[in-house]
Amino acid sequence: MFTNPFHDLSGFLTPAVMQTYVVLMFLAVVGGTIIDVIHKKSGKYFFENAQKALKSAKRTVPGGEKVSLAISTVANEVLTSSEFCNPDRRKSHLLTMYGFIIFVVTTVMLIFSYPTPAEAAPGIVVALWHIGALMVCVGGYWFWFFIRVDLNSEGNPWYRLVRADLFVLSLLMTTTFALLWSITQGAGVLNLLFFVIFIAAATNLFCTVLWSKFAHMFFKPAAAYQKKLTKADGSQENLPDLGDLNDPALQAKFPDIPTYLGEKPPNMGLGIKRESPNHY
């Protein structure tokens, strides 16, 4: 039977302290994302790219179509991660993403709505907190040990660490030690140790947005929508529109198309996807 692990904290941490911590972590993410936008000039890039696209657009995209593109972006790139060609990578990402969302939302609910034993949390909320953490662990460890490009395709050892790993490792440590902390309730020093590591990992996760991939989660949907918009208005990210590569008139204009791309250019086969890139 799942129990609310935060209830046992009320002996030495008041609900106000726990709630203040959550608010501070939220502000850390917002502040880190804003600094990331300024530091990497992401906002400036998107604005300038949109202005270039407007100048080279061949048609004006109506509002209804823009809404449709936005819905398509949310449904595909955000909710179902359709941009992942590797089905295992996609499953791992979805497990981690939805597990993290469930874990964060239920954490906020448990701390703000049911902070003391006198305010017992519904069993479903407590269960979802554990399930969300477990989903992150399954998806995250699957990615870390089997799917990562530098591990699977480049032959690097699983314990090789670079700054790009900061986000996934902090996330895995947060959910792993959250579960261990919950499981060992009443185990004294061991339980306290797991709690300290849990909080340290969570603090690192939310306070290192500038150096991790956390902010990437907010930029990716915007980039995907912008790409769809450039295709719809014909600007094509300022790339030339080649047209149908099978068109005889186009092949007469560019006679080297069959030479380099074959007689049926759009159907050249799997190419680099013919086999898994693990020839390290």
C-alpha cells in the first residue's frame, strides 16, 4: 500500500518550508530558461528566422491554418514525439516525459493540498507519484544503458560523463532516490540519506537549466511549429524549392540529377538507415 512520503517530513520540515522549496525550484526553472534564451540568443534567432521567412513567403497562411499547424505540432512533436525515427528511443522518451510530468504534478499536489497527516491524500494521487517516478526510471535507464548514441553507435562506456548528461542523470537520481526514500520510510539514517540525495538531485535538476537540456523542452515545440509554417507559406526556411525530382523538365535543367540520385530520386532506398550505425 502506497503512503504519502511527505507526511513523515512534517516532524522537522513544516509545510511552509516544503512549499517554499517548490516555489523556488519553479522560479529557478523560469529564470534559468530566460537566461538561457538571452545567453544562447534563441529568442533572437527565432525572431530573425521568422522575419526572413516572411520576406520569402510565397503565400499568406490564414489564421485557421496556423491554428491547425499548432494543433498538429502539439499532437505530433509534443504529445507523441513523432520526430523520433527509432521506435525504442521514442518509447523511452515518452515514458520519461510523461513519468516526469506525473511525478512533478503529484508532488505539487501532495505538498500543497495534503501537507500533513491530518489531510490524507487520496490513494490514487500517492500511487501516481510512485508510478510517475517509476516511469522515469524505466525510460531513463533504458535510454542511458542501451539507446544513447555515444554508447550504442560510438562504443563509449556507459559511465562516460559529459555536461550534456547533466539533465538525464539529475532526473534519474531525483526519481530513483525519491522511490528509495519512500520505500525506506521509518528506516532512520538510511531513509534520511536517501531523502538528502533526492533533494540534492532535484535542486541540481531545476537549478542548472542554463547548463543542461532542460530549456530544450520549451524550444523544441516552437522550432517544430516554425518549420511547419515555413513549409506552409512556401518560404521553406530560405531553401530553394526544387520541385518534383522526377519531372523531365527539371531533369533537363539539371541533367546530373539521375547521375547522382538515380532514375527515381524520391525512392532511393533506406540509405544510411539500411542498418544500425554501430560499427565502432
